[in-house]
Amino acid sequence: MKMDVLKYINNREIFIEVLHLAVDYLIANIDDKQTLRSCHKYGFQNANDLLLVTQKMSNYYKNFNLLKSENITTFSYHTLEMSRLMPIVVSARQPELKRHINYWEYSKNHNIVESFGWDARLILGDGSYAQNVNQITTLSLRFVRFQNGLVLEINNVKLNDLIYLLEISLTEIKN
């Protein structure tokens, strides 16, 4: 795992915040856009560096919890003091991590989509181009154990791609 960017964080509080941010990213409390917007808050010059670190650390947390390891590997890209903070963050957020990992494992074997709905709209031109006619499909999914659903607005090409991927997934499950 290459995360040389972390070695430049010498502020303990900011390092802890970045570790917590990775947990939030893993359990879907924040998304890519929110992570990118907070890059300057944590002192990153490049927003993509923070996103990369957050994604790598969230994958590390996920693998750590899936393997149910007892100790966290110390990494060479930051000091020993900073590496001691990782187990503290993991133990502080363990209930959230465990709940998310358990739900993720459950979703691999059980149907988590409770219901879905769809709606199609035809957009007849826009302000810049009167000949621009688009069909937009809104797809709403409701999941078991989640209050909010997932709403997608996609065009016909993306809708066909999504249907194709779902059909492939179903055939792979049946085989």
C-alpha cells in the first residue's frame, strides 16, 4: 500500500481526523465529493491525494475487519507515534465498522433490494440547443435496513448498460 502522503502529516489531531475520515468513507457517511471538498481542511494541496489516502485506508480497515486481525501492522510511511494512533481509531469506531462489515457480508448472500420503481421523462430541448431531445429514466431502489433509497437519473445508454450488467450478474449467480 503506497501512501507516502501520510508521512507529511505531522500534526497528531489532523492525522487522527484523516483516519476517522477513512472510516466514514468506508461506512458511507461521506462520498468522494465530500472527501474532495475537505482536502484543504486537512492540509492537502491536492484533493486527489486525500481521496486516494481515504480510499486506501478504508480498504485497509475493511480488510483488517474481514480478517479479524488482532494487531494492526505498523507502516513505514509514518512515525511510530502516528502508527500507534491507528489501533486507537479502529477500537473507537469498531461498532460502526463491525456493523458495516456484517451488513456487507450479509448482502453477498441475501437479497437487500426491497423494492424498486422507475419513471421516464422526455426532455424536449434545452436553452442552448432546441434540437437536443433526451430521455431520462429515474430509477429508485429501496433497500432492506436502510431508510433512504438510491435514486439514479440516467439516459438510455447508461440504462442499457446497467440492465446488461444486472443480466450478467444474474447469470453468474445462477451458474
